[in-house]
Amino acid sequence: MEPIDPELLNRALAALGERFSMGVILFDGRLDLIWASGATSGVVGWDVSEILGRNVLDLVHPDDIERVMPMLEVALDDPLARLNRSSSVRTAELSVRVTDPGGGWRTVLVAGRVIDLDGNLVVTVRPAEERVAFDRVLQLLGRGERLSMTLDGVLDIVRAHFEQPACIVHSVDGSTVVEGDREALVLDDADELLAALRDRGAPCESIDAIRWVFTVPSAGRNDVVAAMVLKAPWADDPAPYDLAIIERVVGLAALAFERALFDRQLNQAATTDHLTGLLNRRSFERELRSMPVDDGQPVLVLFADLDGLKEINDRHGHAVGDAVLAAVAARLTSAVRSVDVVGRLGGDEFVVACPGLGDARRDDLIARVRSAVEGRVVVDGRDVPVRLSMGVATTADGAELATVIDRSDLEMYRDKRARRHLALTPPV
């Protein structure tokens, strides 16, 4: 093999020191900075001439010095042992804060090696924003933070790498939402953009001189859940390394959506009745306790019992009984206001909490519910009659919230007995 051309070697070293987003610094055995590559200034914020001769203790945050110094002391106390270490031993990269010209602190990633018996150190330094952003996203995913916060963390990775506005467009709640920097869209076409990408189906990309658009696939990668949009950093196509970063970011965004869907399904299973979709007992009671009755606002609670559910199950089967319960839940929900809270306590028992309604409205509420719910439900050709027994109780005192359901339950049983007695009493 022919010896390498010294001029070529010099150009390579110059490129390493000047054109990569990584600085190279040389410290002497006293930890004074004696040389730095030109790229160092872009990483730490100082012109190289301003930091020559400064000691590491003057540059690094005091709290980080406590972490770094023990490792430096080991290297400087026995340079020979460090020099004899195999070159295959990986050099650890540490996150440290260094002072910047504005008087603040800038987080960077540093790694170093002893290069001679005098204890001179060569240190690489590069921006930490990207790795810090990656670590933050993993923490957000692990803690199950809300989707918008996690997506903002994902976008921080894009901003750190490309130094351009970025956003994620999705509609997981039914309406189109732009998370992040809306100006990254360039055009106000979030709805049209998302619809077009979903029509195309499989993961795809759209790259031009104005913006870069990448789809975020579902967990099964068979449809599109979102679009990540980045204002084009340059006119040319992204380089392979840039595409690798994008691929990792898109993967994290997909995980964020998958985690949000899982959490939503878990929450729904824990808070709703699986048969009717209404709130379960625990969730209903939580909603009831949160109503502002202590401000003098009354709460009216209606307790409704589906008459004859056992007979329906015995005669037609539980599948028909379940269908009747679901129909009653839908009719009951349609009969009350959007601010009212409807729940199923279990079995044939339903309950409605109506904030702001007092005793004066009880008869009107009962009439509306009876008119909407009672009648017949047709299931698989079977005509099933539906009747309700109902009771109502009100309170304007927060201390009584714990008993208002029980009181409405008692009223319901009075209604059931009265209706049964009426049915058994022969006409005069």
C-alpha cells in the first residue's frame, strides 16, 4: 500500500475540524485548552480565540465538574495505563453544560482520550439537543404523557437536527389538529394534505423545495394516522443521514399515537359500561361528586329501572336482553341534555345526573324520559315491550351527594310498587 499523500491527509483533517458538526479540542495536562478546531465555535458558541488558554474548570458547569473530574483525574494520574487500553474500548460520551457568551449554559456531548505520557487530552464536543430530545421523548412515552406533549417532544428532535419549523397534522379526535409550528405547513392546507395522504394509503413522502412531508403510519403500517411536515431546509433532497433521522422520528411519532390509542382504550374500559357505552358506576359517581352544588346549583338525579329484564332474558335469551339494554341506553341519552350525565349502575339500573335542575323540573324530566324510552324494541323480529320504573331526588348541598342516588333509588321502588299495584287493581 502506498503512503498516503500528506496534502490529502491535511485536507481530511481540516474537513474533520471545520466541516463536521463536531468540535475537536486539545487540553494539556493541566486541563488548559491549547487548541480547538474551527467547528468548535459553532458547538459551544465561543470564537476559538476567546477560549484558548482557558481551563476546563472555567468552562464547565460546577455541578458537572463534580461528575467529570473523577474520570479526568484517573486518566491524568496514570496516562500510561490509559494509553495501553485497547483501541476497541468504547469511549463514553457525557452530557455536560458549558458556559456560553451570553452568560448561560449550553448542553453538549463530550468524549475524550489521553494521547501521550504528558497527559494531553483530545476531546470531541458536539451539540446535545438531538440526543436530549430523543431521551425526552422516551421519557414521555414511558410516563404515558398526553399525546400533544409527546408529539412536541418528537418535533424537538426535528428542530434540533434541521433547525427549521416542523409540525405534525392528525385527526385522532375527529377534527384536524396541527401540533407544533403551523408555519411549517407553508400553505394553510392541513385538511387537504391529510386527506390526500390517507387516500394514497401506504407510508409515503412528498419532498419539494418548499416543504418535506412524511406520513406517520399506524401500528400495523397499513394506513396513515398523521403527517409530519418540515419546512424544507434546502432545495435539494434530504441526504441519507437526514432520512435516517426522519425514519427514527416518524417511528417515535407512530409509537406516540399507538400509546395514546392504548391509553384511551384502557381508560374507556375502566370508565364505561362495555354493553351500553355509558359511564359505569364508579365513573358516574366521580362525575356526580364533581358537580358544583356548593355554589347553590341544584342537581337532580333520576334513577330508572328497566321492568321485567329477567323475564325478557328467560323468554328471549340474554342476547335479546342485552340488545334491549343498549336500546334503552341510547333512548335515555337522547332524552336528556348534553350537559347531563348518564350512567348504568349495573343490571337493569340506569341513572341520570342533571346539573342546574331542581324539583320544579322533575315531572317534566320523568315525562320526557318515559316518552322517549318506553314503547317497544324490535330485536331479530321479536317485539319486546319496554317499561321503566323511575325515582327522582335533588340536592343543592355537596354533603348530600353521597346519598342522592340512594334517595332516588328509594323513590324508584315506590314508583315500581305503585305501578305494580295499579296493574293488579281491577278496574271499577
